[in-house]
Amino acid sequence: MSEKIWYRVLDNKDRLPEGRVKSVTAGHKGICLTHFEGKFSALDNRCPHQGGPLGEGSIEKGMLRCPWHGWDFHPCTGLPPGGYDDGVPTYEVKEEDGAIFVGLDPEPEHRPTVSDVMVETMINWGVDRVFGMVGHSNLGFADAMKRKEQEGKLRYFGIRHEGTASFAASAYGKLTGKPAACFSIAGPGATNMYTGLWDARVDRAPILALTGQVATQVVGTGNFQEVDLVQAFANVAEFNHRVQRDSKHAELMSLAVKHALLMRNVSHLTFPDEVQEVEVPARAKAQGPEKRITALDIAPPKEAVEEAVGLISQAKRPVIIMGHGARKHKEAIIAFAQFLNATVVTTFKGKGLISDHHPLGGGVLGRSGTPIASWFMNESDLLIVFGASFSNHTGITPKKPIIQVDFDPLALSKFHPVEVAVYGDIARSLELFKEGVGPVANTIDQRYEIAERWRIWRDEKTTRLTETSEKGLSSIALFECMNKLTPENAVMCVDVGNNAYSFGRYFESKAHDFLMSGYLGSIGFALPAAMGAWAAVGDSRPVVAVAGDGGLCQYLAEITTLVKYGMPVKLIVLNNHELGKISKEQRAGEFDVWQTSLTNPDFAAFARSAGAWGKQAKTQAEMEAGMEELFTQQGPGLLEVLTDVELI
């Protein structure tokens, strides 16, 4: 028999008066410490009936009463009255120098569980960032992640709302092309993640959703926090499974991550409570991606290449359009544009894929874009489109000849026919296009026209800067200030609403990356996205979030998360006390403006109360000084700018 290990559970015995009980912990063991008839005793803290914490009960008429269902136990022996055999174990107690100690046998060495194998497999596949909330139905899986974090193989971020977890993981996937995980309990924790998962799905971002679940035997019975999560996630998840005792656990996690990566979609695994801590045999090993992923640089069909080359060879004024799907090929596309002397414009989701200061950069198309991009599209004789899906917001005209290149065959000609649909890897397609066109392209050099259109647009912006108001600053003034002061390589996370439209139109990209809730258009995205971006880039690049007052309030409490984990996110909020975009839409639809006004906190004061830097700006001078100070802060900071809802 091994010697007992003695744990100090009470520093001063006087803190537990006669006739009282208290929950304490000895190692990992929960103890109900009692003080009865002058004696300290230690009982197992878990009631054998419903698991109630006996240390939260009370001593009544000489018996310890369970706080959950009222069953009685003797405070010293743990035995129930009447000779029943459902007592609770007791443990040795000793007193030294006024402190109370409980003696326990040494804890057994940890044995690998289902959760251990699956967490290790997840990490082997590159999923080493997790955003989530630990709770009663995911504790076994959380414990497995804790061990890997202690080994330095995983970063876990505890958030204040599960919607933040899924948005942050979605942003991480958009920026890196790799999945992060979001993690929740059963029931409401899981359903809170739903919106962020749809954001990832429609924007084609890989993401892994991990949910706890109540015991399998009570699913479908109306049990507390019971939701059939496989059924609930059926529409949003490309890969969607319940983990079972007899599952091939490493293989199941491998398939989940593989689907997320290759399909650029949502994978969901739910872990019933009774499965998470099941021990696995010694032969059960974690897996990794070795020899499980094929090369994806497939060449397009020969006929499509020949048709595309024919159109390119005839074009005089081609324009290249880059969407978010072309992100990892932007250098190759820009090199091809230089070969063709072609203007390059982007969708809003693709903002920043080419700098607005590049000689061939034509800005953003569509509702959040500039007149530069639309002018060149309308003057073109050929559009070459990479990684864009032709949504209404983008505004790619079907009236011009179009070559569309995409690695997703369903995206090709999705809304209308195009002249040439090219299915294949973008970089490989570019190589074949250039080879087919020959050493010299017969195109007009558009650089002079690009510079001229930018001059016209910047003159227009200067004119708009003269528009002022007593209600607040204009959005254009704010974004012109950002143009001067924002670090040139920052990751920019933008919310939804008028702030996003003005951001797309007035902020000029340099070496920035941009993240947004594209097709779902979910308000509240910016702050959680900034957390996901920082998890991806760490302190190697600045991370900036731009939000309106309506969007920021959705996840305002996450400023405390920035502080907790030292995330130096810089948050700029446009406060106009209104859901301005909705008011505008009501007017456009000839409705009365109704229920769009907002009562806001002092955002800067809230940030300071959470431990972040915060400052409010009401004037141009205050805004410029505040923004300059914001970007010098070492930790998280918030600049609140009071703006006029009509000056967008």
C-alpha cells in the first residue's frame, strides 16, 4: 500500500465553524469537509444518487442533507440512516498548526482516452487553435486539450459567447486556409455557434466544430440541455458525426479535418458525455495527414485553355478580377496582369489582394467599391475572373466576354453562362495561359489611365472631406485618417453596415489583408474576427477591427477576452447611435424609419473598465491624436469616434 498524500484543504480551521460543511479539493478529488461535534471529517463530495455536491448542503438535526434531493448522511461516517447501503466514502483527516489536511492514496497514472487520441490527431493535422467555452458536457474533451496546451502543442482561448468562438475560427480559416476549432457544451452552447458556422460555410472557410453532448441514452427525451446536434447541424456541416464508443476515433477526427480542408467547409463532431473519458487500448494511436492529402495543382482541360488563350490574344483592354478565392495565388495573378498590362480590380471580399497603390491596382468593384474599378470594367473588352462567385453585391457585368477560372466546378457559370469556364488550379492555369499567349501580349498599357482615374477619385474624396456636421465626424474623414496612420501590413477586420460600405470605398489598401462576413453579412463579425486573426499571426502583424456601434455591441464583452490573453487588437468604433444602414434601407423602400436608434454605452470607458486602453474622439483633432496614440499601445485598445450617420 502506497503512503498517503496529504493535501492542505483549509489553512485555518476556524474558517469552518461547528455544524457547517464546505466543498474543498484535494488534488483532483472533490471533498465535503464537515465540522460536527468538535470533529473535522472528510467525505466524498459527490452524492451517490444524483451527483449533488454534499459540501453545498447543510447539517440538520445531526445529519448532512444533500442540497439536490434531500437525502441524509452522517457528517462523520457518511452513512445514511436506516441501514441503507448507499453511503459515501470517507477519507483520513489530520490537523497541523491549525490547518486541516486530507490524506488520499496516490492518484493513478493517466490512461489515454478517446478524447486524448482525437485531440492528438486533430493537432497532428494542424488544428492547434481552439476558441470555446468549457462546461459540464465537454469536460473530458477539455481535459485532453488542457494536457496538450501544457505540452505547448495547442492554444486555447476561452471566450464569453460561443458565437465569438465560431466567428473567430471562421476568420482564422479565411486568413490562413487552415481550420481552427470552435468548442462548446451541448444544447445552447452549440446552437450559439450556428451563425459563425454558416459564415464559414458560405464564405468557404475551413472550420472544425466540436460540441459536447448529454449522455446518448437521454437524447430525444427532453433532458436538460438536450438537443440532437447531429440533426441540428445537418444543414450547416459538410461532415457531421456523433462520436461513439466503438468509433474508429483517430480515423473519425482525420476525416473531419480532411473534409474541412479539402471542401473548405464545416466539419462537426459531437462527443456524448459517456464517451469522452472512455479509456482506449494501447494499440489505439493518433493519426496525421501523411499520405492522406493529394496534390491539388491540377491542370485545366486543354480545350478550355485553348479557348481562353484565344480570347486573351485578341483582347486590347483586358481587366482581371480577383475574388477571395484567389487569395493564395495573388502574386501569380499580379505577375500575369503585368504581362498583359491589365488593370486588376477585386471583389469586396478580395479587397487588398492588390494594393491600391500598385500601378495596375484599380480598387474594389460593387456596392462597397470605387468608381475606378467600375470604370475599367465598363471600358474593358475582356474580363478574366479568378476565385469570384459573381454575387449581386460584386456587380461583375455579364455584358462583357468573361473567362472564369476556379478550382470549384460548381462556382463556374453559377449565375449565368460565361464565354470560357476554366476548371483547375489557378496558378497552373496562369502558367498555361502565358505559355499559350506567347512572349508578348498585344494589349494596351493601362497604367496612365489607372493613375488618372485615381487622381479623379482622390480629388472627389478631398471634396467630400469638406462636408461637416455638428452631429459628428464623417466616415470619410475617419477613413482618410486611417489611410495616414494605420500600419501598412495590418490585418483589417470589418463589420457589417454603413461602416463596411465606407471602409470599402474610402480606405486604401497597401500590404493589408482584409476579413469580413461576406455572403452571410453577419453583424458583429469584426471583434471576434480580430481575435481569430491574432491567433493566426500573433504579434508578427498588427490586427485592426473596424465596427459600427450596432455591430460592436453584439460581442462587446469580448474586450475582456482581449485583455485576458493579451491580444493587442486595435478596435475603431463608429458611434452614431443608429443602425444607419437599416435606416437607409427603410427610406429606400419608402418605409418610415423605425426602431433603428440605439442607446449606447461610453465605449471608451467600457474598454478602460475591462483593462484595455480607451479614448473617445468628438473632433477631427481628437480623432487624429487618438488614432495616433491607439496604434502606439502595446496591448488592446479602443478608439470611439462620434460620427454623423448621414455623412457616409
